[in-house]
Amino acid sequence: MAGVGIDLLDVARLERALERRPRLAERLFTDGERYYAEGKARPARHLAARFCAKEAVVKALALSQWAFLEIEVVATGTAPEVRLTGVAAERAAMLGMWPLVSLTHTDTTAGAVALLVPE
């Protein structure tokens, strides 16, 4: 099975949501993702790209039930890598596929594409 997913997000929208609900970041992003973003000049821009990556992976895997923390985007110094746990990992294993992601962002918009490749 081939799978592809894409997602876009207005960075300011995520910034506003995080300001209104300070604990939201803990529900959406792993400790590692939050730590990575905190080291950046505008953390929400990097979190927004990761949010998009998670959504893109969900679309590529055709998941109907999942949790944000089951999908982690890890900075490696080159291309970002995806770590899956829970239902997301089970689905990927069942398909024999693994997601690759590409992230992008501007000052206003973040986006990501996920492509499933054989394990």
C-alpha cells in the first residue's frame, strides 16, 4: 500500500492556541519536540511544522484513532525522522511501511508532507 499525506497550518493560530491553553503543548508534542523548539527564536514555528508532520503521517497511514504523542518528529541534523508508538506503530507494521517526512515553514505558515516507504 502506498500512502501520502500533507498538512498546512497558520503559525499564529498555533501560537494563539498555546497561549490560551498552556498545557496544550504537553498533549500535542513529546518532551523532545518541545525541547527542540524551545531552543529556537520562535518556537511555535517549529512546533507548527511538527504538528503538520503528525497530521500528514496520520493521513498517509489512514489512521482513524490515534494520539499526538504516538508520532514524534526527531531532528537529526539532516532529514527529520519519525518515531511511532502505539496504534500508529501498529498500523505501520501491519502495512509493512514507514513514514518519511519533509517539513517547511515561513514566518506565517508551516507545512509537512509524509510518504510511506517499505520498512
